[in-house]
Amino acid sequence: MTSTGSRRRVRKAPEARRAEIVAAAAEVALAEGLERITLRRIGDRLGVRSGLIGHYFPAVEDLVAEAFGAAAGAELDRLLPVAGPDGGPAPVVRLARFSALAAGDAYDGMSRLWLNARHLSRYRPVLRERVLHQQERWRDRLTELIREGNRTGDFRAADPLAAAKRILVVLDGLGGYANLGDGEDPDEVTGMAAETAERELRLEPGTLTAGAAGRSGPAG
């Protein structure tokens, strides 16, 4: 006779279970760091045995890489979503939104995760490949937005790829202080990435910085 207090295991489709595991690992990575991802930790979080996690990810390094990729990919889609069939807002509007979000407090967690992943990737080849892949995705997504803006006349970038790289380098540099920020950075610091974009794309000063000003922490 089955006790009414016992839990019934829910059998999920392999694709759904794998996605659930990766999502849980990504949450741990963002909140506590990639080093905190273990098969037992994720199993406990999901209420299953660590052996089940190991069935999908025999090597924890693969789960760590997947967790970082899922978190970084989701943030990219939030900050720089792919334009829909109708094209969506003008490129300059989308870039202003990106600048404001990347300069906001909510992005600090992602900045810390990038710092964490880049440090660990020196010793973890699987993670290194995923970091490089995500860097390329971010660069390509921003480059395409700039090219689109050139076509519509929003931007006048001489070299869209070089412009994208410079903008992202500034964002990365500001993000390097995510672990040390005291919340008192002046607007001339927090708006550096937007100002760089304005120069690279030959926009009027203030076109993008208005959305990035007033931030209370370092950019990502």
C-alpha cells in the first residue's frame, strides 16, 4: 500500500529533463558562480538523485559549459533580440535599448558570470569553447544590427565589425568592475559604452547616452 505522504516520481521526456537540468545549473551559475555547479547540487535543487543528472551529463564540465551558454544566450536574446519579420523598431532604437539595459544594475549578475567563465576557461577547455562561441554570437549580433543601421541610414559606421568589437570591449572593461562596484559611478563612466557607440556610428552626442545615464553600478 502506497503512503499518501510519499512522492511520486514524474517521468519527463529526455529533452524536457535535459532542459530542466541546464536551466537549474544556469540559475546556480548566475547566483553563486560556475564553481558551485555539481551533479549533487543540481540533483538536490531538482529533487532527483545525482545519478540522474550524471545520466545526462556524465562529465560535470559539460554541464558547466551548457549552463554558461544557456545564461549568456538568454541574456543576448534579451538585450539584442533578433528582429522579427516586420523588422521591428529602428536600429537606433534597438541600440539605445541595448545600451540602457547593458548599463543597468540587472546586468551585473551577467557581468560577474562572464568574468567567472573567462577565468575558469583558462583551465577548462570545454568551457573555453563555449565562451568563445558566445563571444562570437554577441559580436555577430551587434555587427548585424550596425550593418542594418547603415542600410537604413541610422548609422554611418565605416567598419561595422570593428565598431561592434570596440563597443563590446568597452562593455567588457566596465563589466570587469562588477565585483567591486560601490554603486556610485558617475554618468560619464557608466555611459562610456554608449558614448563609444555614438562615436563609432557617427551619431549625435546624447542619442544613446540618455538611456544609459543614471546607472547605479558598473556596466556589463
